[in-house]
Amino acid sequence: LGNISNENPNVVFLTPGPGNETYFEHVYLSSYLGYTLVQGSDLLVREGFVWLKSLEGLERVDVIIRRVDDEWCDPLELRQNSLLGVPGLLQVMRMGNVAVINPPGASVVENYGLMAFMENACKFLMNESLLMNSVATWWCGQPKELNFVLSNLPRLIIKKANRKQGFRTRYCRLLSTAELEELRQMIIQNPKEFVAQEEVSLSTTPSFINGKLEPRFAALRTFMVSDGSDYKVLQGGLTRSSSVKDKFVISNQLGGISKDTWIVTDHPTEHYERFVVKKSTNSHQNNSLTSRNAENLFWVGRLYERTMSLTSFLKIVLDRLNENVNDKGQKQQAYLVVLLKSITHLTQTYPGFAEENDDAIFENPEPELFILINDLKKAGSIAYNIQSLLNTANQVSERWTSDTRRILNLLEDSLQSLKNTPSINQLSHKLDKLYTRLFGFYGNVFETLPRDNGFYLFEAGKNIERILSLISVLRSAFSFKNNEEVESVILEAVLENHHLLTQYRHIYKSQWSLVAGLDMVLLEKNLPYTLSSLLDRLAFCLSLLPKSTNANRLGIDEKIVLQASTIIKLIDAESLVKVDADTQYRSELDKTLEQVYDLISKVTGSLSSLYFSHSVIQHSLLDTIEKINSDEI
């Protein structure tokens, strides 16, 4: 099917995306076959060919396995509001520049009206009768058949001839007199659109429902494949089982269940799989990282770290609150006020604890903390971040191992558990469990994700978010001076939050010094959570991504990180803690961290322009695009 001049054709599997009820099948098949799973937005038409938007530029597509319905596959010629298809796809197909498996129009054979003519068609074309009788079917477009249907309506099943029209099958024996009359009038007005079938007894399969086995109606779907001269019936098949008792509802869209079907024999059978060996050992094209997947992996890293850092910090704050329980109306400890304000700055859920002259929220902080943990509608809350992480991870589910998917299921369980918790007093244990599962997710991804561009974007996203979170906490905690006792408690909480407390105590014992603490948090290169170390790791990840120009030159994103890293490595911790005598404001600390925060925030925009949206033009590694200003659709 592929381009005959290409020894290793580029094959993609076109899916509607995670919103489709059979998406799990698309993920499995694309992974099993080794083809790139794409959505319509991953492809574009240019110069009469279909191109894949990958991280390294545009790659020509030779074969598309299409799982998007006909009317949605090309918004230029079919459904104009479709966001699932590829504009211009049909024209490329007409030109013969792309092969499409399951081409538009193939679904015409699914028209129920054809079933009324199967017996005669078989006799005419094959000169033989059907080996297996079809269900008795009458197409209402013929006068004789129409009269029969109208006369026997109460004992028939009525369907639309075109199964794509969204008409629910009517079991006439279950309809009232008024409903039967309404259906009768619909058939009389447009008889060619309707098909009637006799109601037959249906087979059942055992289904595990609410802890016990129950019979459910089922249908067996078998498959054939052409070998060029004939069709071969494949072994096994797919069984669709109804989810509703005593009703034949097998569509996945309506809750039907898919089951593998096995052929049982009395003796062993030889099992074999037939693969076509690629002529080229270069599998680069068939394992392309699409720009959409690249962006999703980047945001999986960011959302993981965002959830992780907030969970960690909230655990610490809740522990401190439990250690210092105050009666309602009593003024909160000064260090707790700083930590609570830091939560609002970290989550950017203003006004929250950052509200000026609002002592009441500090006297009773539990309601606001409760919202920040389990309110799914509160942007920035833990529940909101977990849901965002799960949604984004689902977009690239083909990249995860089975163990990673199991951990994602556990994270979903944690989300439901947080949402169903009635009071904040019961949340501490659940946050501990969530924290452990988040660590498990990252550890599994780190150990199993291939060291390719996707991995480095995932790590870049994680490091960007960790840098921003660290800076946010430092600025809100230390930009204004507090008394020495308060600052030592805050410093202890900050060090604990960033896994530096053990190392600090190993060096400085019980002596608390803000200068020493800042020096460690900002400048220590051998500890993974310090700002200097994080900037170095971010620079390393960015250096391994493909360049749009000279590979020996720094990209825009790398220059930004280098500038931020230089600022941090040139600072002096002693000067950072200097305070304005009147305002108690540490201007150098705050402005330095603000400058670095602004720089790192720009990296996301730079990566998006370069790799995700392609607003910065990259040259394809395939050298097949000669014109930039071409007739791109």
C-alpha cells in the first residue's frame, strides 16, 4: 500500500482521540503493529501530500489506517465543523499520494437495506445459496415489502437503512399504541429510509455483574482479509455483549462490552503470527513523536510536579497546624501565617490566604485548606491538578507500560477518595498515600520511558515546574524579615519540603542560619532539589532536543536557562538577606528570584513555538520539503 519508492513506508493510525469509546483498541493496535498513533491535528496537507507534524519537523505519510468516521475525516469536503479529520485528505487520496486503509465510503456495505438482498445477490454473483441464512429483512422502499411491514409492525424490529443516522432500533412489541402509530407514520412518510427485521431468539454469554454471573445477549463479529485474489476468514473474533439485561444493546457508544472470542478444539492447534519484515532497519519514521504528544508529555511532567509540590507542602502545613491547635478566634502563630500565605502564592488561588487585613481566615484556615485539597472545580487545587494530570496522561496512553497505567488508576482512586472525604481531619493519611503514589508514577516513568525526545520534554516540564514552585515558596517565605525564631521554623519547613533538611542537619546540626539555608537551597550543585542543580538539569534536557538551526548553537530556550543559571550562580547569600530597616523588605532576594522566575516562565512559550505549534519554522530531517510558502492546508 505504501509509496513504492519508499522501502520503509510511514504508516500512521488515525484515531478520533481519547473521547472515542474504542480509543483503547486504537492504542493497543497501534502499539502492537508499531505504527504512530495520530489525531487529525497531527497531520496536514501540503504540496499534494499528507505530512506528519513531528518534533523534528514534517514527515511524509504513506499509509493511513483510518478509524475516524467518514463524515468527520475531511472538513473541507465533508462535515465543516469537524476537528477530527485532516483538511484536504480526500484530494490527496484522489491524487493517489496516500493510501488509506478503510477508505471513506467503505461503510456503504453496512447499510441494513442490503441485508434484504443478500440471498439473491449470492445466487447472482456466486451462483449458489448462502451457507448461513441471514435474518429475514424487508426494505420498505419496495411497495410489497412496505405493505407487509405495516401489516405486521407489532412483531417486527424497525431500523434505519443508514445506520449512521443515529436512529435507535425500535422493538415494536415493546411500544405503546401511540408509539406504534407514530412509527407507522414515520415509515409511510419516508419508506426508503427504513428496514424491518424479524425478531429472533438471541444467544447469551455469561457476564460478571455486581459480583455474580448473569446471561447477557451477545453478537459475534468475525473478520476477513483479502490476500489479493481471495478472502481469508480470520481465526477467532470479537463478541459484543449487552450491558442491559434482556435488551440487545451492544454498541460501545450505548454501553456495550467487548469480549475476545476463542475457538475451542479437542486438540492443540499451531499458533502462528505473520509479520512483514521491513526492508530498512531505520525505524525512525514509524516511531515519530508527534508535536501533540510532545506537548502532552511536557505537560505530564509539569502537572505531575505541580501536584507533587503542592501535596508535599500541604502535608507539612497540616502537620504544623496539628502541632499548634488553637481555639477558634485565637491568633495564629506568625510562622503559620507565612506558610499559609505561601500556599496561596504557590497555587495562585488568590485572594485565599494572601487577603490583606483578613485575620478570620488565619484563625480558622481549615475551610480554605479543604477547598485547596478536594475541590475539583478550584483551579490550582490538588483535586484539580490530579484530574488535569490524568486527562493529559490519557492523551499519550500508548507511551505508558501496563505498570504505569496501574499507577494512574491508583491516582484516580486517590482523586475519588479526596473528593469523598467529608472533613479535613481525615485528609492527612490520604495525602500521604497520594504522595507515595505520585512518587511511584514518576519512578516508573523514569525507569521505563525511552531516552528519546519525549523523555527529555517530560523531564524539562518537571524541572520547569519544580524551579517555579521553589522560587514561589522562597519569595513568599523570606522576602520580608521575621524574627529569628519564626524564620528558623519557616526555614525548617522549606528545607523539609525540598528534601534538604537531612543534609542541612548533617552539616549544621541544630544551628539555624538563613544565610546557610539559602546558600544550600540556591547554590549546592550536588543536591537534586536545589535551584542551581535544577537549572543545570533543565539545560541538559533542552540541549538534547532537536535544533531548528545550527546544532552547535544554543537555542532560544537554552539561552534563557543559561541566563537564569548565571544569575543564580553569581549571587552572594550574605547580600541576599540584607533588609531595608524601614520596610523589613529583602529587595535583592525578592528581585533576583523574580527575575529568574520570569525567565524560566518564558521557556514554556519558547518550547511551544519551536516544537508544539511550529510557529518557528523547522527544517525537516527528510529534506523533502523544498518550499516553505507552499499551498499548505
